[in-house]
Amino acid sequence: MPLPTHPILRAVAWLSVAFLIPGCSSSDSRAEAALGEYQTAAAANDMWGARNALLKLVRAKDDVADYWAELGKVQAAMGSYGDAYYAFTRAYELDRSNPGLVRVLTELALRSGDIGSAQAHAQELEVLNPGDPWVKLVKGWAAFSESRFDQSLAVSDQLLAATPFDPSATILKARALTGLNREDEALDLLTKQVQAQPSDAGSFMLLAKIYQRRTDWPKVAEITRRIAQLAPQDQQNMLLLVEAALRSGNVRLAREASFKLLQPQADPTLVRSVLDRWTDFWPSPQRIEDAKRLAAGAGPEQRLIYAGFLTRIGSPADAVRLVNSAATLPVNAGNAEANAVLGDALLRGGKLAVAKSRLDAVIAFDPGNSTALRARAELEIRTRQANAAIEDAQKLVAVLPTSAPDRLLLARAYSAAGNRAWTERTLWAAFQDIPGDEHIYAALRSTRNGNVEAMNQLQAEFERQRSANLRRGLL
């Protein structure tokens, strides 16, 4: 998203002056150090380092609007729009006369789908900067959110008449066209937009979403690769690039994108997300060799995630070697997860009694450990203890309610108990709670074999969910 450049150098100069004043505080010292870290990270294009340095900076000096605004800009560039919204809100609280900050808050509110906040900010913006096009844009998006697609289309046409190829107005028009079931026109509009404005990442992103809904994975891979060039720090786009490349058979591109994300100290959630895509869409043995190599240089927490991945894809012996030294006994806060991962690997390796003993110990120490609950439920299904498996899977779903694999595990536990009604009820609840998930849809569809009407209704609802996902987030 295009964001204003904030004069952080002015704040650097202010801080330098502050240090000339006798009795400079410790917070000034911390702020000076954080600014130095930020400048070093920014010069190296290290967005994670820049973000972390700015977080230290605002903790040391939370009353400087420029610091918060710079933090918001970095977080938005990384795709963390919720965090960016909070940072810009803090900046605005410290500098309420800055129309640039209000404009950014308006855009971020729209990106998150918060029309009410966007309208409130647009009213402020109209006072601070009469005639600002974002005021009209908000009106168009408000109409879109209420399915008044003709009105949002009219607003976008007015804006584009004044400023052809305006990125925000173009996206509004494309969204309105999809809402009116004129998707081909939306694709044509967006294609012409990115030809005329090749740096318009937002239009590329919407193109990718439309082709994703059409399951045209080669196109999605091509577009997300272009977005990665424009916004290399956008992790969600990089994850989609990995998936699209794998699903279209371009393994070289998928590995290249994966390795950019799988840094030694990468966020564990990010590592898990990449490996989930390897699990689902890459059956080649190469993934085992890549995971082992990456795990060898990874941090302790990341290494556990690689071990869990190796266990899931049929290489539990490699997982045991990765975690054995960390999975010491007795179980404590420092080694509980390692013991859970080891227990899962032992289970998959056929050592059921040893696995159960280890998993029982982890759950006794930490009843909410998701890795141990998941593995023990699998073990209980395997040993025909279906009721125990149901109990563990229910606890797991309570811990991770938006996890599709864990909802499916609970359904399998009910199926193992011979409870068809609760199997279907669990799948239907998952289908409603986690809309658009292909795995849940496939599992639920299998329960309707032979019932043509029910299959057609389910497919129609799934398409509706996917269309709703396309519209989510607005910008």
C-alpha cells in the first residue's frame, strides 16, 4: 500500500539535541540505541530488524508521533495491517492535525474491512482536507459492503474519470464488477491496470485472488511472483506463491520462495505455514532432504517444527534424531514441546507404548499442549480407544478452534466410535466455522455420496464461501 514518508530524521535530530542537554534520561539512551539499530536495519533492507528496532524505540519514547508512524509504515509494508493500524492510531493521537495520518488510518480500516472506523476517519479527513478522494472512496466501499454494487461502481467510475488508473478506485471498480457477477470485466480492468501501472501491487493481489478462486494455479504463481518483486516482505503473498507454484508443478519456483521464508530464526508460525504447504502439495522425497538441511541450521523452536513435519510425511526416525537431545525428562516448561514432538515421532515409528508414556507425561504437565493432544488422539484411534480419542480431540479443538486438520481429527474420532451423526455434525460445524477450506469440504462431501441434491447444495454453499473470501478485506 502507498504510505506517506514520515520525517523520522527530524526525530533523530531532536534526540541528538536532547543528548546535549545535561541529565539526559535512560529512556533517551535506549531510544538513541534503538534508532541506531533501526537505521542499520533499514540500510540493509532488513524489515524484521527494522520493525524490532522501532518497537524498542516506541517503548523507550512513546510520545513521539514520528516514531509510531514509521513503525506503522514498516508493519504495513510487511502485511501486518492490524499492527500498522494500532501504530498509526498512536501517531494520530499525538498529532491530530496531520491529514496524512488520518488518510492512512482510513485506508487501513478499509483493508481490515472495518467500514465503521473508515467512515469515522473519512469524516475527520473531510474537515482536515476537503475534497480528499478517500472520502468518496469510503462511500463507495460502504455501498460495496452493503451489496449495493451498482452504487459502488458509480463511485469508482466518478473517481476514475477524474484520475484514470487510480489504484484504489480501480480496485473498488473491480470488486463491484465481481459483486455484479461480471468477473471477466473485472479481470480485463485489472489486467489493463497493471499493464499501465506495473507497480500497482494491490491490483496484482486482486488478480491473484480471482485466479485463485478459479483454481488457475499457473496464473496465480505468475502474479504472486510479480507481487513478490514489488513487495518482498509480504509474507501472505509469499505463502500463496509457494502454494501456487507447487500446485502448478513449478517446484523450482516453490523451493526458491520457500527458502526466502525459511530463515534460521524465522517466525515459528511462518515456518509451520510453509511446511503445511509442502505437506499438502509436494509429494517429492526432495522435501525430506530440504527439511533436514534447513533444520540443521535452524533455531531450537524452529527445529521442533521441522521434526514434526518429518514425522507427518513418513520420516519419524529423522525427527527422533532432531529432538532426542532436547526431549529430556522429567517434563518441564522448557522441554514439554520437544517431548510432545518426540512422542508423536515414536508413535509414527510404531513404538506405541513408549509414545503413550511420553505423551501422557506431557499432558499431565501441560493439559493444553496441542502437539501431545493431537498425537495421543491419533494413538487412541489406532488402538481402538475411540472414546478417549474423542475426548482428546475435543480438548484440541477447544485449544485451536480454527484449525481445519484438528476438526477433521475430531470427526475421524467420532467415525472410529461408529457415531455417524456426530461425525457429520462435526464436519458441518467445521464447514461453517472455517469457510472455504478445501479439506473440510472434501470430507463433508464424502458423507453425501449418492445424494445428488445434497451434493449440489453443498457445492453451491462452498462456492458462496469462496466468493465471500474473495470479497473479504475490501482493498
